[in-house]
Amino acid sequence: MRDDGPMAESQLSELRNMRVLLEEARVLARSLAYHRRATLEAVLVRALDEVDRQIEELRDEGRG
């Protein structure tokens, strides 16, 4: 069995950083015109959901 701990921690750190950037983009998007904001926010929410899913996946792999 190989030890994926450091790689998983690195991936988790990258995903967390990506999540912070996506949240910042979401806040900045609030200043856009409504129709552009709504479109961008939908994309950002999907991206945040995907990042959250990947974070949970990595956490689950670390427990198993």
C-alpha cells in the first residue's frame, strides 16, 4: 500500500485555495450588471460545488 498522504494534502490545499479565489470572484461579481452577475454567479456556484465535492472526496479517501 502506498502513502498518498503528502499528495492528498497538497491537492486539498490547492482545492481550498481555489475555493477562496472562487468566493472572492463571487463577491466581486456583485458589482456587475444584473444579467451578467446572474450568469457569472451561476457558473461560480457550480465551480464551488465541484470544488467542495472534490474536497470531500479527498477527505473520504484519507479516512479510508
